Amino acid sequence: MSATDLIQRFMFEGLDIRGARVRLSEGWQSMLRGRGYGPVVTRLLGEVTVVSLMVGGQLKQPGRLTVQVRGNGAVGMLVVDCDQQLRIRGMASAPADLVEAPLPELLGDGHLVMTMQPESAPTSYQSVVPLEGATVAEVFEHFLEQSEQQPTALWLAADGDTASGLFLQKLPGADQRDPDGWARVCHLAATVTPNELKTLDTETLLGRLFHEEIQAGGIRVFEAQTPRHHCPRDEEKVRRLVLSLGRAEVESILAEKGELHIHDDMCNHDYRFSAADIARLFGDPPAAVH
């Protein structure tokens, strides 16, 4: 995986403000390959992917995070899945020729759904909130402030080559350390450009944005982690799905279509079964009883 694919966390030592920077290139292009998404859908899915990594990378217990943005507008759904190894996969349900418009118009009425499936527990935990915000960043800022009770700020950028973002969060002791620190850091971060988010390495980006803060109190930059797109074929899972349909249903589809075709939307894989494949899967029918 290219070194340009990373999530790197940092902490303002004197301010009790934490942050993270995400940049995806190779993994993001792999996730888009063969999808045919237009520029608007690509941008929206990229922004959701970046935030999913930021949130999934700091879960308190190992597990899988699934983020869904659901609406009744032209963009019906944006879904991103991230596990504790920072392996991502995702998809969008929207027309390829979608034209740029305000986010509320693109999504319509809808919800942001976050589902956490702990690795060691059979029960998942789900949060569902209405979509509130004029941008993807604002939608997630609102959600994170409500769920974590800490002010959060996000800057996101995505195109067909790169998806990137900057995350800041005010910790409980920040006002005691510096009453103006949060406002000052957010003001500085707001000067970032999409090109800087996509091209600069983390230390250069932080130095460009927060030079005076680095001189005054320092920023501790943690070791980068490497996310990657991971969505392999799963033949066994699909065979179980076909068996669950039942032989009569499957043979009815074969009679109409000539084959059984299953498309995995999340991973963009196609599975095709001929009549011979189905016969082998189900086995020979039982002999008739006379």
C-alpha cells in the first residue's frame, strides 16, 4: 500500500485538543474501481469514507463500524464499513449523472446511522439521528457533538484520485488550559485548502496551519496507521445465500433468465450460476417414490 494512504493522530500538548488527518489515494481508487460514479457521488462517498476512518480508528473496543447516510433524495444511500484493522469498503446508491446541488437537496429527508458490532459480543449498537447540516462535514460534526458531548470540527475533500480530511475535537479540560484555544485552533484550521488536504504530508500540513501553536506548546504527532480497501470475493457466503433461496425458487429464475446472477453491491463483485452449477450445489433431486 502506498505511503499516501494513512490516518495519523495528533495532540496539541498545551491545549487539550486532539486531531487526526486522513489521506487515501491507492485504497480510495481501489474502492472506486469499476463503479462508474460521477464527480458528485464520488465526492460525497469520499467524504463519508474519511469520517468513517476517523471514527472507526478510535473505537474503544475492537469491532466493525458501519456508517450509513440514508435519504429519500437522488442520493439514496452512502455506506462505508471499517474494521479495527482499518480495512474499508463502501458503496453509493445514486445516479452517475447527478449534478452538484446543496446537500439537503441531494439527500432529501433522511438519517445518519452508525452501527458498531463489537468483535467479542453478539449484540450491535446503533445510533440513528436525522441528517442536519449543509455539508457532509456539518452532518458529522453535529452527530459527534451530540454523541460524544465534545465540540468537533471537520474539513473534508475528495475527488476521483484522493479522499482526505482533518479532524479536531475539544477535550473536557481544554477551557481550563486555554479559554480561547479551541476558537483559535479552529480559526487557523479553517484556512486549509482542499489541495493542501490532498497533497501535504501531516507534519507539513500541521506546520502550515498551526505554526504559532507548535512554537507555543507543541503538537505531538503519533505514528501513522495504514488503512486499505478490503472487499474480497466470498464464494461460500454466496453459495449459502443461493441455498437459502430454495431449489424451486432458483430453478424458476434459471428457467426465466438462463442463469442465476447475483451482484454484491458493497464489494462490486458478480457471481453467476449456470444450471449445472445449481445442480452441483443442491445435489441430484431425490428419486421419485412410486
